[in-house]
Amino acid sequence: MFWLNFVILSYMKTVIKNISQLVQCDDQNLKFRAGNDMNCLNTIDNAYIEIENGKISNFGNMDQWSGITDWNSTTIIDANEGLVLPTFCDSHTHLVFAESRESEFNDRINGLSYQEIAQNGGGILNSAKKIHQIDEEILYERSLKRLNKLIKLGTGAIEIKSGYGLSVESELKILRVIKKLKETTPICIKSTFLGAHAFPEKYKKNKKEYIELIIDKMLPEIASNDLADYIDIFCEEGYFTNEDTIRILQAGKKYNLQGKTHVNQFNSLGGVKSSIDNDSLSVDHLEIMKEDDFLAFKGSNTIATILPSCSFFLGIPYSPAKEFISRNIPINLASDYNPGSSPSGNMNLVASLGSIKLKMNARQVINATTLNGAYAMGLEKELGTISIGKIANLIITKPIPNYQYLHYSFGENLIDKVIIAGEEYK
């Protein structure tokens, strides 16, 4: 019976019709867009998409559509004159956490800085304490609820970092939860080991010993259980030095874990160049940039990941997105969803901040949240554009005037349906 069901499902087809505009079409197999190409956005008016076995098999203008030959194995989805575009690819989140930290939010309102809260035992160490205490199954259930909400908000691929464990047991707990989310949800998930997120209290006076714990104990366990796709480090004053960053990136390479680093959030310490020199796929945050940091990107395949909702929430400077674009450096936008500095994974808000605060036009924002976000997770061959053969993870909007309206009307829910692997997500 299982084999029979598989055969029947393999012939199922989905057609989305009456699309007012199909956005982000591509037949060039692009890796990413950068510089002036960020202004390229291919669209088709009055369009349709055909999907087979969860992947895009055809698309075009409705006048060219050949119609349906087998009604028994075809599902019709009427877009009702909404736009259709690829789902968001969110390449930087910390979605697996135990509890929210709204008390720290209140402390910030009363005048304490992010760094002062961390020095008082809040921040990352606060989340680490709660991860240690929570049951793994409850952690999974809470994380699954968050992820389901994000999918309904249009996220079709996501990277989730550890880093709220800071011990062998707790880091592995987070990574096992991420692995379970990969196995039990239909969207593409990438897992990143961020043991070098902060120094636990017991290692404050012996930081070298904690780095050795990461390299000698955590990494072998993670590799042997296939728990991570990438490795990450928070290179910042009071956290991990540039030298620490190089050492941990090189240790990760031995286990085939490519780098994705936190750099230049509050200070420029040389971490951008060190990350790029060690073949990191992305360098993330980049609120504070010096000339040498920009120059480090020349000739590399590293993408700059910008996190505007973190700047919005903390009231810190925004990354100079337009400067990256003018220098032909590829950028993407991600949510940095976490309980301390960006307690929202809503990529619709991130996209609007891209226009409102980073001064990116709508074409640049769409490229930065779809194709370039996919590249930042190594998923550009599977997601990020409307292309034949790619996974059919799509957003169908309510009827709206045009794609510029998506970022203009930042407080409005404009999503009618989310399609994951060719099926409406419920």
C-alpha cells in the first residue's frame, strides 16, 4: 500500500493560476546578485506556475498556458490576482531558545545598554542558564511553534544557530532539537554550531580552556552525530578575539564545517578579513565598517549578511547596505531572531526595514531576502528564485498594487497563502 501511495503521489501536479505578477523569475542559475545587478528583478504579468513532485516544472503568461490534461491528478490553486514570489530565505536566526527575555527589554528602556545587561548576568548567559534547565522535548515543542509561525509569515528556508548552551551537554541539546526540526518540518533548515557565542561564567578567568573545550570536546561530538552544517564565532570586544576566531574557524574546517561569523556588531577587530581568509560563507552583522573591512571582500565568495531588525530593536547603527552595493559586495537580509536583541523572525518586517532604514529599493530588497539569502545558506540551487527545477516554496499575496507595496505597507499582513514544496502550508 505504501508503494501504491508513493506512485499516486509522484504523478500529482499543482497549478497556480491567475497570478497578477510572478516576481523573481530566473533561468540563468545565478548564485547571487551584487552591485548593479541587485536592481534586476524579472517579472511576468498575468502568470501561472506548474509544479510537479514539489518542484517548479513550468511557468509563464496565462495566454501561453496549455491548460490541464489530467484533472484527476491536478490541484488548482487560484491566486485571485495576488502576486507570487519565492519564500524568504532567512540565513541568521537563534530560534531554539528556552524563554523570552522581556525583563531585559525593560532594563534597556530604563537606560541600560546591551553590554551592561550582559555584564550583569543577562544576555547570552541568561539564555544559557535556561537552556540548561529545560527538558529537551519541551525545548523542541516551543521551537516548533515558533518555526510554524515563521513559515506562515513566508519563511521557506532558515538557518538556526546554537550558542545558548555554552557547555557540551547544552550545545548538543540545542543541535539535536534543530536536527529534529529538520526531520519533522517541510522547509529547508541549516544548522550552525555557535559554541563560541560567549564565555560561560566558570571560564571567565580561563578563556583558553573554554576554547579548548569547543575544539577538543564539542566539535568531535557534533561531527560524529552529524549535528551541524556550519560553525560560527562571535568576534567582539568582551567575547572572542580575532585570534580566537581564526583558531576556531580552522578547527571547524577539519570537520568540514564552513564558517559563518558574527563580526563588527559594535567594533571592527579584523574579524571580517580573518573570516573571509578562512573561506567563511557569510559574515554577519557588520554595523560598524572600516575601509579595510570593505576591501577584505575583494575577490571572495563571502556574502555580507545584514540584520536590520537587531539595529531597530537595540537602537544601534544600521549596516551601510548601500555602501556594500556600490562596492559590488553581495548582501542579504536576515532576521537574527533571538530572545535578546531581535525577538522577531518576521521577514516581512526585515524587508520593510531594508527599504525604510537601509534605503534599499524594492528590487534590491527582494534579491536580498530570496536569492541572496539562499546563497548564504548554500541553497541557491534549490531556492530563492522562480526557476524550473527549484523547490516550489512560494508566497501568494493578497491582491496588492505591485511588489513595492510589500515594503511600503509594513504593518499589514499581505500574505494569502504560503506554498511549501508545492502544497499549501496549514
